Amino acid sequence: MLRRPAPAPAPAAWLLLAALLSDCGVWAARANKHKPWLEPTYHGLVTENDNTVLLDPPLIALDKDAPLRFAGEICGFKIHGQDVPFDAVVVDKSTGEGLIRSKEKLDCELQKDYTFTIQAYDCGRAPDGSASPKKSHKATVHIQVNDVNEYAPVFKEKTYQASAVEGRRPESILRVEAVDADCSPQFSQICSYEIVTPDVPFTVDKDGYIKNTEKLSYGKEHQYKLTVTAYDCGKKRATEDALVKISIKPTCTPGWQGWNSRVEYEPGTGALALFPSARLETCDGPVASVQVTVELETSHIGKGCDRDTYSEKSLHRLCGAASGTAELLPAPSGSLNWTAGLPTDNGHDSDQVFEFNGTQAVRVPDGVVSVNPKEPFTVSLWMRHGPFGRRKEAILCSSDRTDRNRHHYSLFVHGCRFIFLLRQEPSGEKKFKPAEFHWKLAQVCDEEWHHYVLNVDVPRVTLYVDGVSHQPFSVTEDYPLHPARIETQLVVGACWQEHSGSDNETEPVPVALAGGDLHMTQFFRGDLAGLTIRSGKLTDKKVIDCLYTCKEGLDLQVPEDGGRGVKVQANPGRSVLTLEAEDVGELEAAMQHVAYLNSRQFPTPGVRRLRLTSTVRCLNEAACALIPPVDGSVVVLQPEEPKISLSGVHHFARAASEFESSEGVFLFPELRIISTITREVEPTGEGGEDPTVQESVVSEEIVHDLDTCEVTVEGEELSPEQEGLEVDLARVQHTGIEVSRSHLGVVFTGVDTMASYEEALHLLRYRNWNSRSLLDRKFKLVCSELNGRYISNEFQVEVNVIHTASPMEQASHMAAQPQFLHPEPRAFADLSGHSLANPHPFAVVPSTATVVIVVCVSFLVFMIVLGVFRIRAAHQHSVRDQDAGKESEMDWDDSALTITVNPMETYEDQHSEEEEEEEESEDGEEEDDVTSAESESSEEEEVEEEGEHGDRPPANKQQQLEWDDSTLSY
């Protein structure tokens, strides 16, 4: 509906309205008497993603001038503060209502709350109409920014690792932890964790602690992998889960770990680390110190450990005590045979040990050793004895051979006592003197090998057992012996007693003794080795230690930059090593350098037992963790055995005058001694991985010592009245080799190099003062190392005697043939190895077969040369008559020749001997005529000789050619 417009006012009305308005403005200026009023404090909340602030109480400015226009109205609010991201606006001027809002997007994570002041002003005007507002006081506004759950939980680590011991259920194994970047407690706190991986025996609580829900088993699972997530209190899940690895450890058992119970040692490789990766598990105990003892058990090897197995006399010489040493238990040989009836270990890998079972003993021949009680002497031996009984057991005894049975000196055991008896020889003074010395030792009856050295220098007697000196605990005195002209008998393993039941505790046992006698008593039961007496001198401590020291043992080589906190102790034999340290790590590092070392070139193979005992002490000085002992073994592999080879001239002849001369004939002028070992070399390069490629075997020459070379005569023994073997001792002394001669030959003994033995054997010569009846002599040489452990080949030498013919005989015989040298055997026997050493113009070869063979062969060669010459002449003549394109043929001119088959010689042998025999024929050697009967007999002897040596093939394998020279003239 349309409304009618109001009528326009009259001009007079307009004038009246203007006057009223001007009056009201003046009144309004006069009426603005009061300032606006605000609450003193306001609290507000604003959300991160909103800009409106909710205030408590609401923002309302009051003015007492209301309801007057302008003076009672609120025109605005002013905020005071630096960088305040808020502003205030008036919603209603008449009511004074206002609003605070943010000017920009707020971030709670950067700033959670704001504080500033606000002031209100009214719309008051001045009389001239300009604005003249009044301001309220400043009110404080606190605004808190409300958080929005915009961030998800994040784990501090992506992967967590821990270990758990099987069979246990601890309160917790490990803790996972996540954080939230939100600013409010509601959204920044992690309210729960969860294991995402199903079917695992673990759980996690709200604080992130993980524990197992059942007992774990290392055999069932070595390691578990879990996925864990987190939730904040706003139920927001972590964007990335965490991985948890829990390793299951076996039940902690204190002890050594990470070492092999079996270690193989290859000879010649030096020190071998026994525990290169050993680690001691103490189960996290409060360790104060650790002590470890490593024991190497070698009692079953040789005489307690691996030592050089030379003869005891050679060992004394090597240790510096060679002079005056006599062996009472030598290895049986041609001249030293009184121990041949005793049972031994029959082994060459270790020392020769003699067994005494209580029924056997040996008599030492007269002259082997002489003991003077007034002079110092030393008794040395190895003994293994057990608790066999309460009777006296004589080790060594020198007593009257007849009548009185007095003991001059003896060494015996009685239970666990070691007793030495020494009676002084008759003298003018009848005074008591020390005669019997007693030692009580556990080593005597522990059934183990021990080394005993008795230094006797009356009245002082010192006993060394395994290098440690012991003084006698009891000494008994006695009168000197009464004068008597009775010879003494030295016995090992018992005492000689002609009449039983007089002064001894035991009756003689009627058994077959080594030596062939029944007059024995006080038999020893046990094992003996290396029994020697050194007259006139005492053995010093350095020599004793040298005799006892093992060639194998434990070794510790701690690096210079470590091992300072480790105390190390070792026994003299290096079989026991003790280490102690406060720090377990330092002890483990030292243990990793403990090694086994065997310095022998050819060690004794076998197993050496190894034992580790440990003691751990805690901070309270009491033993805490019990470390069980650990047993292992060191296996010494079989060394590569050397092959000792003797080579030289096997057969030669000399004039009889040389045998009868003062120098004689040298038996081994060109002897050479070498030693080789055989090694298997693995293929290298591409062939090393091919299983079809076989290992190659190479022979390598090595250098080592020898201790014996024995030259024996074959056939009849040497007759001292007309022949003998001699050596220039003055030239041999500097080598340290001793020479002993007998009717069987010569024995060279002593540890020395192969070159020294070569030099000594080069000096050996054979002499014969009556060589007229001698045609030949044969000798055999054998060398050995380590008391017979390695033996050479048998090197045989045959010496022929060339007898001088009388002048009448010279005219009727052929010219003298040269002397021949016979080298080593070859694959076939021939005469090319013979050579003349000292030609004699009228010497006759003693072997008829040799002369006939030489003559026949020379004649055969001559006929072959003649036949070849005639064949070549005929061949050239026929070639000239034939065309150039035709093949030439051989035409034998047999008008004067007859060819027959000789079954005694092959065609190949004729060719092999052709060149050698041509040289002999060219030298102008003249051969006498030989009858057909002599030729036939020589051929028969040659066949017999070939059958004996086996060097030539049988005659029936291939036909041979023989020249029929019946129609030839020459």
C-alpha cells in the first residue's frame, strides 16, 4: 500500500528547529561529566583456529552520563601492550558493549596466553563540536589460547633394543616413550601405548614399560620383534610406530666363552694362541679381582714333557757338562749291550725308558765308571716311582762282589724317602763320618716323572728335584769301611749280594736277570732313564736347569701398550701359568695372548691336556661367582719326517800296498749326507678351486743335526792283529763328535751338524797289515737322529784289493787294467761307473769275470764298428746305382760275416754301450786273445752276476745279435 508523503514544514518551523539544536549542543558539552567505567580484570579464551575471544565478564563499558547523547555513548576501546595480536571493537555505542578479536592466526604451541590492558572512551564533544572523549581506567585482560589436537604422538627412537634372560619374568624389560607437540595437557600427553604385533608374550603399560607375560626360552626364540604405537589423550595415534627388538639370552652361567676345546698345533709354526676370542662371563657381578690358572698336562709325553731325545751323554754335552759323564743305562748297541735284556718303551718319538718290574736288574761292566768318595761327583737320573711298598728298592748299588756284601755307595728309595749311602774308604782314622743322607719327598711316590740330580762333595750333599734344591732332613754317620781286597760290583735296579739273608731286608729272587746272575736283592720297581755319573766334578744349577727344561710349554706375549694391570706367574717348566687382574677386560686381553710353543724341530705328536681354573672375588673380598673349570686339549700334529740319505762311491779297488801303508785307504772319500722332507703343495690360481686338480708333492732339503753314525764290518769281525779302522782324532775333536772303536766297527756319537759328520767320516780309513790273503772287505754305514728316531738308508761300501804280480807273471799276462770305482746303484748295472783312482802299470784285476767281460765287450764293439763301416760303404755304392726317386736299401756284405742270435744281450744294450766302448777303443787299450772257452765262461759269470744284482732284464725277453768271428782274421 502506498503511503502519502508528509507535508513539508513551513519556513518558520525550520528556524525553530535550528535554534533548538544549537542549544542542545552546548548543553551536551556541559553535561559530559563522567569517564567510562570497565571491570578491572577480564579473562578470555580463544581457539587456535578462531579469532573471536570469549571474555568473562563480557566487555561492556558503562558511562554515568547516559542516556545523554554523545556524553553517555562509548565510541571505542584502546589496547595497550607491545605486539599484542588483538584489537577491540564497539558492538553497541549506547550500551557500551565491545568485542576483542585476534588480528592474526594464533598458535598455542608458540604462545599459550597473552596479557595486556584495555581502555574505553566515550563520544563526548567539545563546545565547538569537536571530539572530546573521556577515557576509562586501564583494565587487565588475560587471554588463553585454546589448543587444537593438530599433532600426533612421535616416538623418541625409531628402534628400541633390549635383552631378556630366559626363564625370568622381570618387572620390565625396557621402556618406549613418545611425545606430542600439542601445547595443552589434553592433547600433549600420551595416554596409552599398544603392541600392534599379535601373538607375542609381551605387554606394555600406559607409561610405555614392556615386560614379558610368560617365561621366555632361548631354544624357542632367539629374538622377538615388536611394533608399538602410542595415543595421546585426544585419541590421536602416532603417525609412525616404533620397532622393538628383544633378544633372548640363555640363562647366565658364569664361565669362559668363545674358545675352542681342541686346538691343533702344526710343528715349526712358532707360538699358537690358545684363547684368541675368549671372554669371561661374570653375570654382571660386582667383580673386584679375577685369578686364572692355565695348566698344560704333559706328564704322558716322554719324561713329563717334550724334550730332545738325544742320549743322556749328548744332552750333558749340549748343556755344558760333557767331560767325565758315563751312561749307566745306554741304548743297547754293539759295544754297549748290558741293557739289552731290559724291557723298554720301544718308541723313537720320545726318550728310551727302561722298565724295572721288581725282578730285573743289570750289572754295569767294570771300567764304565769309577767313583772316588774323596772327590766330588754327580749322579743324575729320571725316575718314575709309585707307592709300591715298604721295602728298600735300590736304584743304583755298588757292593762287594764276594764274601761280605758291603755297600760302598748306593741310591735307593724307601717308601717316599730318597736315600743316598756313601761309605768312606778305609783310612787310618776311625771316626764317624756322614754316610747316609735322607730326603722325604712327595715326588718319590706320586707315580710321575721327575728329574733328580745329586751333587756329592762330602760332607755336603745336595739334591735337586726338577731343578729345585733340597737339603737332607736326616744324616746318619758311620765308620769307614774296613780294609779288604774285594772287587766291587755296580748294579742298576738292585744290589749284588752273593750270600742271601745276611745284612739285607729282602731275599734274592731267583729269576733270569739281565746279566745272567741270580745274586740280587732289593729290586727296584718303576721306570728309569738317563742314569749317569759324572766323576770329578759337580753339576752347576745352570746345567741342571738345561737338562730339565722342557721344549714345550705355555707362553705369554703381552703387547707393550697393554697388560699393565695383569700379574703373571709361571712355574719353571712353563706348564702352569697364573694371571690375576682387577679389571675383567684387561684379563681377557691378556688371556687372548696365552699361547702354546714347542721349540723342537721334530716334536713328539700327540694330545696335551689343557685346564683352566678361575676364581672371581667380589668387592666384599669373598668369592662370589663360581667359575667352573674348563678342559681342552692341544693336539700336536705329526711332523713331516725327514729322510736321511747317504750317497757316494759304493765300490772301488786299491793296491795292496795302500792298505798296508800308514795312511791306509779312506772308506768314504766322496760321502754326502742330505736330509729331505716331502710336502704336499696345494694348487694355486684357478686350479685351486677345481676339485679335480690334485695336490702336487715336492721334496725339500732341510738341515738338522745327527747324533750317531755307525760303521760296521760285514762278514767276519775285524782282526786287531792284522786290520783296523782308524780316524784322525785330532781333526775330529773340534767337531764335538766322539769316536769309539770295537771289533765290529766304529761308532761316531754326539749331536752335531750333518756337515761335521761328513767331515768326520771322510777321515775314516781302513788298514790291513797282511793283505796277501785278502781279496775284498765290505762295510755298512748307518746314521741316525734323535737317538734312533730317524734312521738313514744303509750305505754299503765294497773294497777290493789289487795284488801286485811277479815279473815272470807279468810277461805271460795281458796289460794291467785300471782300478774301478763303483758308484751308487742305477736302474741297470753297467761298467761305466768304474774308474781308476791310482793306476798301477802291472796290476791284475782280481775278478776274472770283470776281465772277461771287458775283453768281450771291447771285441764286440770293434766288430760292430767294422760292420757299420762296411754297411755304409755298400749303401753308398748302391745309392749311386739307383735313381734319385727310389728309396735306398741296405745291402749287407756277409761274405766274411756270420750273424747269430745271442740270448745274453739285448740290441738296446749294444747301442747304450756303443759310445762308451768306442771311447775305450780309441784310447788305445790293447786286448789279448781270449779262447772261446774263456769267453763262454765269462758270459756265464756275467749272467750269474746280473741275476744276483737284478739290475738287467732277463735274456729271453728280446733276441740279441752276436758276431760269429770264426771266419774273420784279426
